[in-house]
Amino acid sequence: MPHLPAILEEIAAEMAAAPERGRPADYIPELAAVDPNQFAISVALADGQQFSAGDAATKFSIQSVSKVFTLAIALGRLGDQLWTRVGREPSGLAFNSILQLEHEQGRPRNPFINAGAIVVTDAILAGHAPRELLGELLRFIRTAAEDDDIHINESVARSESETGHRNMALAHFMRAHGNLLNPPEMSLGAYFHQCAVEMTTAQLARAGRFLVNAPGLPHLVSATRVRRINALMMTCGHYDGSGDFAYRVGLPGKSGVGGGILVIAPGRASIAVWSPGLNAQGNSKLGTEAVELLARRTGWSVFG
Ligand code: DON
């Protein structure tokens, strides 16, 4: 395999020259203002080495990537009981779709679409104040990243609280079906804040090491649960773009509308990419292209 730092520098240079960068999310006003010309990639290897290229020290809003961390906490806390409230099948629909939810009596298809992630957050909230859950989430992420400089951006959370009417509709609909145990405002408050966690690409790559299943890396959940979270990332992590991501990259990944993607090469590495411009499915356009190149140049696809 060619030298990893050289591969990353090459990819960052190719992405800097890309004519088509996608468009940053504009339904959350704070995200619309982010400069689309930024790009970063970082790889944290199982042996402890880390290599980065581009704007890897710039913080961005992790948004839906946070759903991986809340799912890990929920599985640790509730185990298989979680699956009585949320499914494990790809939805084939947009991340914020409300369509299936009525057909399926308020039980979301999977924990990564918005409805499913709101249920996961509601499940771990379990009557506690959102502040306590957010403290636990930050502790989990900081421990995983071995870095305490990871915080929630209050103005991003507020921006989404003021405009998140689709999420409010999803939450109230699930509450009507008895699949939300806390008042919707509480679960949504926690959900909007978890999405507003800010990290650098380098921090996110380090935080993802708990999903690599390799000796010497942080073990925050059991090896069995790591395998299951990776399976869900592969099948559902990119919403209605999950099949395309598996086809092009061949690795489990979880995207966010802030333009970040966490990708796991099982047994080998945790990879984070970030570029704010999105494709039609709401996933980072250049981020996807970059990990496609990385998987090809390293031979890391799980499909050989
Ligand atoms: O709920 C929302 O709409 C956002 N806070 C997160 C959505 C998201 O990141 C979807 N991923 N691509």
C-alpha cells in the first residue's frame, strides 16, 4: 500500500480542485453560513497512529453523526429492548421523511433516520433532565476521543429548535402512538443539542476508534455491539443513499448534514471526512468522493 500520509495529501489536493462541491444545508440557518470551500480528512489507525490532511483542526457541527454515539449509549443501557421501539431496516426514504411512520404505527424503521434517532434519545432520557443526558453524551464522546475540548454550540441548537418543525411533527406523531415516553419538547431539546456537538475532523476520527474492534483502542461497548452498530451504519447510515455509499466505498459510515462522515474500516482504522456541501440525499458530496478514493487506494473495502 502506498504511504497513507501521501494518499491523504493527494485526496485533499484533488478535493480542493473539485469544481462541483454540493450545497451546504440551508434548513438550519446556522449551517447555511458555513464556507463550502473547506475539506478535511483524518485517519486514526488501530496501531495508534493518526494522519490528517486539509482543515482537520476546524470544528464543524456533527449533526447526525451524533446518532452513532447515542445509539451506543442506548444499546449499553437498554440492550435488545431498544428494538421494541425502533427497527433495523433501511428506510429508502429521506432522513426526515414522515411517510413510513404512519404506515408503521409510529415505530421508525431504524435508529439513524430522524424519527428513529429521536426515539433513541427519548429512550436514554428516561425521565432525566436533558442536561444530564447531554453531560453523559459529552463524557462518552470525550472519553472516546481522549479529548475534553468537545462542546455543544448553543446557537446551532437554538437555530434548529426555532426551525425544526418536521422533527417536531415526527416527535408528536410518535407520542400519539405511545412511542415517545418523555414530553416531545424534552426529547427534541436533547436531540437538537446532541446534533449541535462540534468537533474537528481529527477529533471525530479519534472518537470513532471505539467502533474499530482492535486491541489497544478504547472499548466503550462490547465487541458484539460494535459489530451491530457497524452493520446499521452500513445499511442505514446514509439514509436513501446507503446503498450507493456501500457500493462506492464498501465501509460502514454515518453522515451528518454539517458535511461530516464517520467511516469505519473494521479492525484497521476510524476515518472522518468533512466538507460542508451536500449531495441530493443530504450527505457530504466531497466527503463521499474522498472516502471512495481512500477505500480504493488502501484496499480497505470490507468486500475485498
Ligand atoms: O434533525 C435534523 O434535521 C438535523 N439535526 C440532523 C440531520 C442530519 O444530520 C441528517 N444527515 N445527513
